[in-house]
Amino acid sequence: MRDVPCIESSSFLGRKTLRMLARDAKHPGAALVYWLGIAEPSHEANFFEATQKFGSLMQLVLPDERPGVFVNRSAVLAVQDFGVVKRLVFKDKSSLEVRYNGPSRDLCDA
């Protein structure tokens, strides 16, 4: 079982844009790279280098308080606020729930 969030697939078409990075549970030093419109993640051998490679990302915690997802804020279309839990809706209509106690506007460029 992977230690990463479930991401809904979609048929988004467009240029390759980073959605988020997560640690690979099978190889903790590696990263799973999620792209807009692509259901299956690609793999980067070095998690730290991947976080540096993709520039400014938001580090967020999953609802069960597991850390380690780094989200590209510009890939977020909207945020649905459920109190401490926020659902990030990406531009390809996929979504990810995170634990964040601050305002929704902090999580989205819109």
C-alpha cells in the first residue's frame, strides 16, 4: 500500500504542470511527482532535489496528520473549506484533502 493520498483522475489536457510532490513510501528518499491531468505519478530518485527543482511549493499535512505533500499553489483552482480540513481542487478537477487551520485564500492563487 502506498503512503500517499488518493488522487482522482481526470481528462485535463494541456502542458505538463506540477500538481504536487509526495514521498514514496516504498523508497522514503524518493519522490512521487503528480502532474495535472495525469493519473499516475512519475518518480524522482531524490525527494530533496525534487522539492528544489520545482521551486516554491507549499508543504501541507494530510488529514490524518501525515506530513510530506508539497503542493504547487498555482495548480490549485479552488479550495473547499471544511474547517480544519480543506479540499484543494486542482485545475484538472482532481482534488486532495489537507489539514490547514488558516484561511482558504492562503492555499490558492485565485
